[in-house]
Amino acid sequence: MYAVKLEKFEGPLELLLELIEKEKLSITEISLSKVTDQYLGHLNSLTDVHPEMLADFLVIAAQLILIKSKTLLPDFSVNPEEEKSVAELKRRLEELKLIKDSSLTLREILKKKNYMYERNPNKIPTHAAFVMPESLTIENLKENLLKMARLINKPKELKKETMRLIISLEQKIEELKTRFSKVINKSFGELLTKGASKLEIVVTFLALLELTKQKFIKLTQENPFQDIQIRKA
């Protein structure tokens, strides 16, 4: 924190403004030119100047100049717009102070690495959660449980699904190669078993396309939606 050193005061610039505003120190005893000269000398000694530092000084210096002008010039007055500007300067100074204080607090938190806060675990009750009423007997409890059991629907038996053999594409290709080694011509419909599933139809068609690509068979279809004719290449 930057500090000034004058005949009547020595300390932070913010404290100087605070003492003058509270009339604990007379503005006439303070040389603003010395304050400015010292601050400029301080800036020249720095290798890196932050804009926030300059903004702080300008806000405080503006308020000091305004206070001193009112003191030295009895007829000095400001219009409502200027009063509004002064109030705005004070508000900005308070905001700057709040930001500084918050940044210092945040810096301390980061140093301590207190990023997470653990919640106290809930206490698990060790006493019994259910206490049987004195009027309830074992026979009554048994009777009520049987009534509840009768109300519960019996589980439905699931339909047994018959397991189907899923033929892989590679198996279907080998099967067709074997068939066309004995038969020269065949239609697509003749290759399918009776009641063939959609899966079997798709696998068979893909196998035919692969065999066509390998130039093992040739496919022809005279008209759309007619059966595909297959012959060995």
C-alpha cells in the first residue's frame, strides 16, 4: 500500500483522505503538490504500474482537490451536477475499497486452499424406529399380515421365448457358396426358408451383395419388385 510522508502526516493515502473528511486533519496543512510529487516519484521507481493503482490515486486526489478548493475559496460552490459527480467519486472509492478487501480475503482463502467445505454428517438414530403398541398382540399381527398377503397380486408368469439361432453374415456367405457350387441358377425367394424372419432375409440379401462384389454370382431383375434371379458367375 502506497504511503505519503508530509510534515503533518505520514501514512497511507486513503487514511489521509479519511482524516480530512472527518475533520481530524486540516486540508490547509497539507501540500497537495508534495503529495503528487511523491506519488509520481513512487511510480517512477516501479517497474510495473497497474491501472488500478493509478485509478485509486486519481479518485483520492480529486476529492482532496475539491475539499481544499472549498476551504481556500469562500465563494466556491458547485452546481447539482458537480455535486452528483462528487457523490459518484465517493461511491467509486467505496467500491474500490470493497473490491480490495474482498480480493485480500480471497487471496487468503487461496493460500490456505480452503476450496471445499464439508457438511457435518447426519447422525443415524441408534434407537428402534418401530415400537409395537401395547394393544397389538402376536395373533393380531399375524392375522393382519395374512390379509395383506391375500391382497398382493400373484406374479404373472412370463412367456417363454423360444431361442432362435442367429446366423452370422460370414456363415450365410459360406452357405450360399456351397449351394451355388451345386446349383447354377436360383431365385432370391427360393433361397429363403418358409416363414423366414426379417433378420434372415436381410442377412441373406447382404450375403448375396458380398458374393456379387467377389464376382462369385450375378444378380438380375427384369422389373421392379420382381423376384431377383441369381446365377453363378
